[in-house]
Amino acid sequence: KWNGILLGMPECKTRENLQIDCLLVTENQIIIIDFKDYSGTLELPIGENFKFGRWKINGDVTVKGGSSPNPFSQLSKQRVRLLDELKYRLQDFDRKSISTMVCFHNKVDMIGEIPGEFKVGFSVVDSTNYLNKIVDIIDVLENKNINYLSENSKQVFIETLFNVDEYVFDVHVGSELTNQPLVEASEVNTDALPQIRE
């Protein structure tokens, strides 16, 4: 069983330049997620150009990373900024516990790969595989010294660092009108679903 805090578009109170789309905090892992609304064929820069090179979708459209040259560069900056905010605020903080992820809203086929030196802490996912990747990241061996979900640690995230509004899920999404279930069975991520249900 996994527990966590999911912060969507949290506004940072302590620094204006820490702008995160989504932050997932689990007992011993923190994932910064940046969403991109593209689909198609994603071409990653090769080798030494990976950090600052142009990401292209469908051959000619640039995948932007805010004011950074690409999403990897953007998330690297956000990771360093978050690390700076957490290192003196969280007891037994481990800088290696912060991962970054670019999540495309739609299916993306990747040409090229993430260099080996970045694969542990950075990933590119889409609507078909994001859940498996999140499970891979959070399903690590427990570090008994870290508990980012302790009351003190939670307060750092939801009171000290970020302004957050509680999300209220509205389950009345018109299922009465269509007589269809709100969630349809899917073959995507079938290996992750049993793990989550445990």
C-alpha cells in the first residue's frame, strides 16, 4: 500500500521561480512532474546536446521548457530550487530522493534516449505508461530514516513551502445520463493496477 500527497500547480510561498505543475510526495520519494500537451513522435537531442538541445515533436515543433531550452533543462532547474528549499527543512532529507518526470498528455513515440547518467532521476512518459513509471520510482526499498509523510514533513510541503487548495472530486459526472460506467476497463497499465489495489 502506498500513501502520498499530490499537489497540483502548487504556488511556492518562499521563491517565485519555483513553478511546478505537479508534485508527488511519498514516504521516501518526491517526484516533480511537468505536463506537456503534445502527441506524436518525440525526437530527443543526442549525447552531450541532451541537457540544452532542442526537443522536437513530429519533426518540426519545438517542445518548450518554459524559459529553458527544453523540458530536461527546465526540470533540472526546478529540482535544484526544490532541493534548496527542502535541505534544511526536512529531517534526514536525501537529495537523491527527488526525481523529475515529463508527462505527455497523449501518446508519444520517442526517438533517441535519455543518457545513462540521467536515467535514474529523470524520465519521459505519456498517457500509456506514466503509472508504471511512477510505481517504479516509488516502489523502492524503504529508507527507515526518511518519512516525508510525517506530520512535520507534510507541514513543510502544505504549509511552509506551498499554497495548496484541497481538491474536491465531483463524482456526479453525468453517468446517470449515459448509463455507462464512469471508468472503462483498459488494457493499458494492467500490470500496475493489481499492485495499486493491494
